[in-house]
Amino acid sequence: MRSLPALAELRAWLAENPDATRRDIARAFGVKGNAKVDLKALLRELEAEGSYTRRAASRRAGGLPPVTLLDVLPPDAEGDLFARPVKWEEAGDPPRIYLPPQKGAPALGVGDRVLARLIPERGAGHDYTARIIRKLGTNPARILGIFRREAQGGRIVPIDKGADRFWQVTDTGGAEDGELVQAEPEGKSRFGPPRVRVVARLGDPGAPKAVSLIAIHQHGIRDTFPDAALSEAESAEELPLGDRRDLRHLAFTTIDPWDARDHDDALYVAPDPDPGNPGGHILWVAIADVAAYVTPGSELDREARRRGNSTYFPDRVVPMLPDALSGDLCSLHEGVDRPCIALRMVVAEDGTKRDHSFHRAMIRSRASLTYEQAQAADDGQLDAATGPLAGEMAALFGVYRALRAARARRQPLDLDLPERQIVLSDEGRVTSVAFKERLDTHRLVEECMVLANVAAAETLRAARSALLYRVHEEPSPEKLESLREIAGESGFTLARGQVLQTRHLNQLLAQAEGTEFDELINMATLRSMTQAYYAPQNFGHFGLALREYAHFTSPIRRYADLIVHRALIAAHGWGPDGLSAWDIEHIDETAKAISEAERRSMVAERDTADRYLAAFLADRVGAEFAGRVSGVARFGAFVRLDETGADGLVPIRALGDEYFRHDAEAQVLEGERSGFRIGVGQRVRVKLAEAEPVTGGIALELLEVEGEAPRRSTGQRRKGAPRRAAGRARVARSKGRKKLSRKRG
């Protein structure tokens, strides 16, 4: 709370805000509590001299009061800021409120809340111009939970794991007991729990397809498109050949998962006829020309930038672009003409890229293959789709083996962390949980895409163009030292005194391969890595062992790739739909926004997987499972189950009736009297005690540690308890729990 304003300051403010009420004045100057009495005295003094007249703020029909609370919206295509009123109870859309640059005003970001004076406008393209009085903070986050009806209204129970608070409901919004709801804070209560009001009813939280819906709402994933963006997508038409290079005679194919709805990349390979490149290949990578449909400043562009990327759940996809584009016009479907940006690369027999060039082109895919189909073709099992393409398939795997040799020389980080796959029935229930098989076709496509992304970065760097690099910085010294200790205490070595390269980490992984510490070392190495992100500056890609790298190959599902496409269009002079002046001016903000969107999607996807796994295991309470300790915290030990990859908690109360000391450095829990220790990396056998689908929480009971029943306290502390190497391993944890995901550059 600030002190009362000086009379001169108050006079000046009232001159600019003549219709302000006492409440508006108190808000503007942060006057609260008993200080309002003194403010009234000041206003009476000003009223006596004629500088202030008490009156209610005027309001025209269907309009807003002259001083209003606003939430800041994302900038439009020209970079102008707009806002919406916090409260709007009229029929129809709220007024369009422009926030012009204002000298001395605080910096504003999306979601900020401001108190502003509104000036009505006519014929300006907006309804009001706002003059900022005071920045009040950010738009309050919505609460997601289960509504429980009570005599005095009700309460909302959180769906987050481990949460022990609840909110008192002041306005139920018609919610029924047990419904999943969204609520907004109503203000703090001096006594009792915080108060909220229900603003959205989301239905039965136990319904199978509510699982991903919970994550969508909890993490703010945008799952509905504005009408204007949908209208633009629906009105889009197929593009003619025009000035594009005609590549429809080349036998391009797409290779994707069996359930893929969009196909944004296609491949074609042929032997290089150049005698100077014996055994070499001509590799074509065609990428859907999304930039031709999603132009700078359009409604589609604004919405795609807000989303940042598509988000993938086991039962649905929340796409970056409407289906009319992502599933149709921008998708390289079999047998239809599709515009693309095609990259021609000359690859030597040893996998070295000798030359490359980009072309705006038109292709016609010959076949839409699954990974399994393409793999079967390489294994000699041709079908109706791959039979006519036997030569092209052989060439594809020929270039892959060349690129694989180049990869072996480069030595990117080679983690062995299988990707989990959750299979659902038509009703949305989990039918099985398995780990995806890694095929050569997966690696084939990945190597071709990596090479294409490198070519895009090289071309745009040479053209001195603005672009978004995909950045992955090397581990911090602290994380590297932690990994080195884990390696040493597990019997392996990670050398000191040298510039860290991925080959050094690969040597460590090779030492652990096939041993009981294999999974531990892979997990610890992954945890030592930094998070990849987007930036307009090039800091290299440590994990891929590349000096420069940019995402170019997935513009249907990543906004960063769309920016790179626009940069290529501008650099080659292919048309007016290239990188705009606004794109360039705001590229830093775009990099931050889409990096945050990517992290938000990753968390939402992991939370959804946790809930599905808890639902899958709910019928198996009491069953026994093998697993490995993946982390420890003050409140218990986390165990990753071998069968499903699910993470469960062994609460500390289940370890015994004694005090357990948490050694964060050694990553162990040790009983003070019994000396019983449990630490990261140990093999355990557990019993499933509880599985809660709504929160995704899994509770376990410890049965065995390294094949032996855990020792319980006998009242005497055991001296000289042996220290297990794996138990002493330090593994960084966040809030006692950190999920693993396969990080792909």
C-alpha cells in the first residue's frame, strides 16, 4: 500500500479523469484500509476548492465506465496492443479497446491487468482508446477441480497430485456435485479457505475422454479456433503450379505413424549421376508450403503464433492450424498435387552433404506409407503400395546408411530411453501400455530431417536473414559434476579437464550398457541436459553435435518452422508472403512465446499420460510390480514400474515407524534407528496401494529392495550400514519429482 498522493498529484490526475469515482481514485493510487478515510478528507478539500465533484461514473448503454479494469491481449499483426474488459455481461462480443504507446507507462504483456481511462472512439477501427492509470498485475489463473455441493454452497477440490487445499464456492454456476469445473478467484477471505466462483462446467471427470480435457484446461491449451481463423482456413483453395518448380514426376513418398492425420514431409532419393560423386545420392526433402496459406498478419497467423505448436494426447490432437489446412490443403496426401518448399541435397557416399538448394515447388506423393510398411519393404516384404516403388525404397535406405555413417562420426547424444505408447479403445479407455519399437525407418526419416534443418540454418545464416534457431546448450558445470559423481559411484568414469563433447557422454553410456546401472546412467544423463529452446541467436545444438540448427521440416505443427519458411521465401525472393517487418521486429518475443508454449504442451502431455496410466492400473490395486527407484524426496521414494513406465510414490510413512533422514546430495532416505536405506537406481518390488485417475497419483507399498525385504526399525540404529553405489547417486529432482520425456532436437 502506497502513501496518500500529494494534493498537486491528485489535482493533475483528476483533471485527466474527471468522471472518476472515489473507488477509482483509491484503486489508481493503491489506497486501502483505514487510509481511505484520509483520502476522503483530501477529496473534501478538493471539492471545496472546485477541483473535484462527487459523481458516479457515467456509462452509455452497452458501453463501459470511463475507468475500467482491463486484461491485456496479444499484439495484433502490426504489433499494436489491445485489451478486453475484465467484466462484460452484455450480449455479443466485448468492445475493442486500443492500448496506444504511452510515455512513462509500465511495460505490458499478455494477461497483464490494468486500470485504465477509456476514451470512446468512432471510425477508428476500435471502440475505445485506453490511457493506463495503473498496472495491477496479471490476469488471475483459473482453478480446475471437482465441485462438491455443501449446505452453504459448495467447495472445489483440486485435481493436482499432492494438493491438500480447497476453495469455497460463492457462485456455483449451476454445477452439480462431482462435476469437473473451472473457477476464478473472488478475493481473499479473512477466515477460512479462499473464495471462488464457477465459470465453466466441464462434465464428468471420470469419463475416459475427460483425461486430456483436464490437461487442456489446466495448462491453458487453446483448443478452439476463433471464427475468423476458421473462416480463413475454410475459404482457402488449392494453389496452381504458377512459378513453382514442377517436381510431380519424382516419386516422393511420405512415411509417418499409422494414425497420422497430417503429412508435412515427403522424401525422394536417386543415385547421383555425377562421376565426381561415386556412390553418392540426390536426396530431395519436400516440406508442405504452409506459408502460402498462413500469411503474416492474418487471423490464422495470429492464432498459430498464440498456440506455438500442436499438442498431442493419446485420444486427440490440439492442432496449431485448423483441419482444413493441417489435414487437407497443407498435407502431402497421396495422389494429389501439393505446394511445397523442396530441398535438393547432394550427399556423398560417406554421408557428407556436398551441396544443397531450395526450391518453391509442386509435388504429387506416390504413397503414404507407415513406418512399419517402409521397414517391411527394406526387409524384402513388399506390398501393393511399396512394390511399385521397390527401387525408390532401396535408394531411400541407401542414403540412410550413408547418413548413419556420418552420424557415427559426428556422435550426437545417443540416449536409450524407449518412448511409451498408450493405446485406447474407441470409447477412450486404456487397452494397453507398451514401449514403441525403434525401427530403421524412424532413424531414416530423422536423419533426413536433421540434414534438412541444418541446410535451412546454413542458407539463412549465409543470407544474413532473421530466423529462429533451435538451441540446445551444453550442461551446466553443476549438473555435469553431479553426473560425474553418479558415474564414479556406479563404477564408471566421465573424464575431467576437457571441453565436454557428446562423444564423452556416449562413452559413459556405452560403459553402462548391459549392466544393472544402464537405465540409471541414461536417466541421469538426460537429467543433466538443458532444455532446448528457440532463439534468434545461434548458440549451437549440443545434443545433436551441430554448430547451427533450425526447425524447417514441420510447419503444420510448429510455428518456428513457419518462420523459417517465411525467411527462406524472403531470402529467395519467391513472393510477398515471406518474413514480414513485424515478424523481424518481434522475433525475440516470438522465440520466447513459442518456447513457453512448447514447455506448456510437454507438461500437459505428461500429465495426461500419468492420468491414463493411473486409470489403467486402477483395477489392479493389490498387484505386485517390479521397478527401479527413480528419485527420492523428504516425503518418500519414487519408483518407475518396468511394465508400464508409470511413476508411483512410496510414501515415507510406509517405510517404517521411525524418522527417515533425506540426504539430498546422496539421493537416499535412511532410517535413523534401523539404518535402512533406499536410493536412486535400486531395483525394487512394490505393491500397488492406490491409483487415482483424476489426479494421476499412484501410491505404492515397498516389498523388496534389491531382492531383500526392507529392514524395519528394531529400536537400535544399525552401525556401519553399507552404502550402495546407486543409492549415493545424485540426481537432480524438481519438487521431488521430475518426469522423463524423450527429448528430440
